Amino acid sequence: MLGTLIQLLLFAAVMGCALALFWRVVYHRYLYIQLGKPVQLQKQLKDRLRVFAIQVFGQSKLLKDPKSGVMHIVIFYGFIILQLGALDLILKGLIGHRLDFSGYDIFTVIQEYTVALILIAMGYATYRRYIEKLKRLKRGWKPSIVVFFIFFLMLSVLISGGFERAREGLAASFYAPLSSGVASLVDGWSHTALTIGFYMSWWAHLLILLAFLIYVPQSKHFHLITAPINILLRRTGPTGKLASLDLEDESAETFGVGKIEEFTQKQMLDFYACVECGRCTNVCPANTTGKMLSPMHLITKLRDHLTDKGAVITSKSPWVPAYAFGLHADPTPLETELIGGVMTEEELWACTTCRNCEDQCPVGNEHVDKIIDMRRHLVLTQGSMPHDGQRALQNIERQGNPWGINRNDRIKWVKEVDPEDTLKIRTVKEQPDFEYLFFLGSMGAYDLRSRKVTHAFVKLMREAGISFAILGNEEKNSGDTPRRMGNEFLFQQLCADNIATFQKYKVKKIVTTCPHTYHIFKNEYPEFGLTAEVFHHTELLHAWVKEGRLWPQHAVHERITYHDSCYLGRYNEVYEEPREILKAIPGVELVEQARSRSNSMCCGAGGGMMWMEEKVGTRVNVARTEQLLSVQPTVISSGCPYCLTMVEDGTKLKEVEDQVKARDVAEVLALSVFGVS
């Protein structure tokens, strides 16, 4: 009786200390997140719970890498299953009685096989990290400590179970195969030795479990707590939509994020949800081509800076309890600049805003908005930007296009593609009863290569009997480039002007061949008052082919691989329509290469990079072109003028432009419909 009382007191003391230490660290992390700006989250509880179930319990994001996905599912569900077993084991050590319910034998065998599966998973995790040596996985004692925690935790379950069976004289059983094996190894020991062995393994199990509990919130494994919350509280609405700045706020001294506490609380939650799995960096076009940017290190550097700076700030706050003092005393984090100290400008300007990092992240972290927020600070507050990017924005501001070509030349393409006026391309003034406004964008109006796509699409619209008009010289830049490069002021100015023009001409439907324009009109302009429907040209072409308005009758004997534009694919989930168009064309052999659909690699032009020269590492468009060439196509097709330009430049640099052509989907379809290019 005395022994049981001592055991209970020791258990209560150890458990109390562990829980207090655990709460202390968790509470601090909570205080640090509270330093951020409050954010108003949309309720949408039903949608949040649906995604929560799919991503947390279905582990859908983890399964993007099937091998590690299955391993994590085993560990995730294994720990859920073992919770009842842990309670059973604790009761055996404290009061000498197990859980008592029918089906206990079935419960035992499930526990044993679950332990075995988790041990196998730990072995595979070690193999992936240290033998296979995946580049994205860190090595060293810190990344490995949890593997040891879990391995020895499982081992202690089996050893304590073996000692228990041997002490009680239980025969080997199918219901406890592993514990029975351990029991056979200690068969013949004295009852006292078996009792000591049981309690040693029992205490080992408890201490490892509590050490794990204390370690978790101080490490990347804090994601066990924060990741489900992060997924539940994720931003809803259009994918990749950027938050707007209130440029009319006269009290604002700065714009964008220049200090860690200027991020929102939700963005800070991202920092502590990071798993450090490296999946984001593994697919980042900037990182994989030798640039400094690593999406994973972006998050971890911001997290560590928040932790250090937060500890200093909160330790000086009168509302923090006394027990929260003392974690950090060094005031250095207060002096460290966020941009220039924690993050370099080179890292921030390397991002193509492709969102492949976010698509791969298993915990719902968003990287792009943080980069854009820091770019906003550089541009709007510090006036700092790479020279070629600054020149592009100045040209947009002055002439409405990145090259600085006269804004009154925007309509010159009409006479070049239709000198005989056979297509009857009219402006909104000339044809006020149009159904669709064809918004060309700067590429479609000025770029010589993109004009061929414009011509093909106009011919297809006329063939389909579609009533459309253009803005001509009244058309302005969509504002995508300024917004992604951090010039929110120029974006909002262009946005207001464009919406006023659309309202003036009663525009109800807009079609564009540019995914960047498509995204910003469809998903970001509505916040500022746009009510028109927005379509990408491949969506309409697909519908017109299905409806029989367009008839692909001439065979196009080409082996085609389709390159998914980031802003059409990952941002807007338009994957199948372009492919269905190509499949409908007789003679086309459509082949897929490894990086396609949601995992398509960026062409390198997004985020303003179209207008900035790459000076470090391999050119992104060359790396992407090499991937596309791996399936030996004769044509690389796309639905984006940026991608078309970058891929065509890539084929020239690889010296295969004579064998492999870059073609927009509309151009390939026009070949089949009309028989000529």
C-alpha cells in the first residue's frame, strides 16, 4: 500500500512538472503570436471542417509524396490508436490493474501490431534521412531526436508488456506476439527481478513520453499542435489572393512588413506550424536553380526571429506572469532588421510567386504573401527595388506597358493581323452591343510573338460566332506585375481605372489569353468593385469545341506536351480544359511529363521576374524547358503568353527551336480548325 502511494506521489510530481513546463513554452508561443496584427477570418465553418478532415485525418497533402505520406499516416494513426494503450499501461504501473472491458484481447493485438508498424516506420524514416539522404531532409541530432523518442517509446511498451506477462506467468499468446517474444527472453527470472524490470521499463516509458511532451513545443514538432489549428484557420476565398493595403490610412507610418510584429497573427501561426520537411524548397524554382531563396528557411528564419524578439518584448510587458520571465535576456533581436538582417533582398526578389511551395506544404503554410508583404515595405516605404524591375514599373505607370512603348500604339496590332478588315475587330465604342470584352493585356497587344496568339484566338471567336470587342488604346495594364512586385499603390490606381472603364462600357463578360490577368480580374478585382464574369480563353475554347461551335477537322500530326501555367493551374485549378482541347484535335499525341498539373514547375516569369534578369544560377526557363524536352515532344503547348515566351527562349538556348516549337493552345486549335497557322 505504501509503495503504491509513493508511486502515485512520484507520478503526480513528475506529471505536474512536465505539464507545467509544457504549458510554459506553449503559453510563450501564444504570447509571441499575439504580437502580430489581428486578422478577421471568414467563418465558413462547414468548408473549414471539410478541408480539416481531408488534410488532417485524410493526410491528403502528405500523400503528394506517397512514400513519406504512408509512413506519416502509420505514425499519425498509430499514436491515436496507442492512446488507450498508454492509459492501460499507466494504470498497470500505478494501481496494478488493467482496463477492464470486453474485447480486451482484440485491443491487445491491435496495440501490438500498431507498435510494430510504428517501429518499421521509424526504421524507414531513418533510411530516408541517412541512407537514401533525401536532399530536402535535414540531418543531425536535432532532426533525429524525435525518431529516437518514438523508437524507444515503442520499445518500452513492448519490454514492459513482456515483463508483465513473465511476472504474471502468462503463456505465449497470438494476441500479444511481440510481448510474448520479450517474455520468453526473461523466462526463468525471479519474480522480484521481473517486477523491477517491469517498473524500470514502465518509468522509462513515462519519462520518455513526458520528455517528448516538453520537447515538442520547443522544436519543429510543435506542428503536432499548431498544424491542425493552422489548417482549420486557413485563409478561405480565392487561392493566392493577396490582402489589400489601406493606402488611405493617414496614421500609417509605413506600408508592408518591415518588422516581424507587422505580420498578422495568422501569418505568425504559419511560422510555428512548419514541419521543416523541405517539400516547399524541393519544388521551388528559385532554389532548385541555384538562387538564395528557400521557402522552408524563409519560414524558419522568421519563426526564430519572432521567438527571440518576442521573448525580449514580452519579458518587458507588465501583463506577462512572473513565471514567463527568463527565457531570453539578450536584447540583440530588437536591433536585428527583418529585411537585411533576417531576410536578404536577394531572397525576396528571387520569388516567382508560383505557389508550388504552398501547394506542397502539408500544414497549409503560405509563403508568397509574406514575401509580397516584405516587397511592399521595400517598394512603398524604402523605395528599394532592382533597377530593371523599377524600370518596368515606371514604364507601366507612364505608358501602360512594361516596355515603355507609346500607349497609343496599343491598337496597332489590329492592322497588322487583319489588314483587310476581314475579322472586323471593333472597339467597345464602335460595337457597344458586344457580349465579351477581349482584354489583350500588354503581351497580347505589344509582344510580336504573343500577337500571333491574339490573331489565332480572334479568328476562332469569329468562327464560333462570338460577339466581342476590345478597348483599343483605352486598355491599361491589369496591375498584376505592380502588385506582385510590391507596388500596391500603382496596382490600386490601375485597378480603379480599369473598373471605371468596364463600368463605363457596361462590360459583363471578360476573356483574356493571359492567366495573370485572368487571376487578378477574377479573384482580386471583385474586392474593388468588379462584377463582370472573367474567363480564360482555354475555358471558352473548350466549351465551344464541346458545343460544336468549333470543329477541329484537320489533322495536326504533333507529339505535344502541355505546360501548366502557375496562375492558370495552381491559382485557378484550370488543368483539364486545355488538355481536352488538344485531345479533340485529330493527329495530336498528348504526352505528360513528370512535373505537370499541380506540381508543374514555373517557367520563371511570374512575380515580376518576366522583367528582371536572372543573375544567379541556372535560368529557370531553361530548367523548365529541359523537363519538357524529356518526353521528346515536337510541340510544347501552353495557355500563357509569359510561359510561351520563356519556353520559346528555352528551346533557343537549348538549340532545339528547329525541332521543337512552342505553341499556345489557341494556335494549335486554329491549325486544326482552319488548316493553316
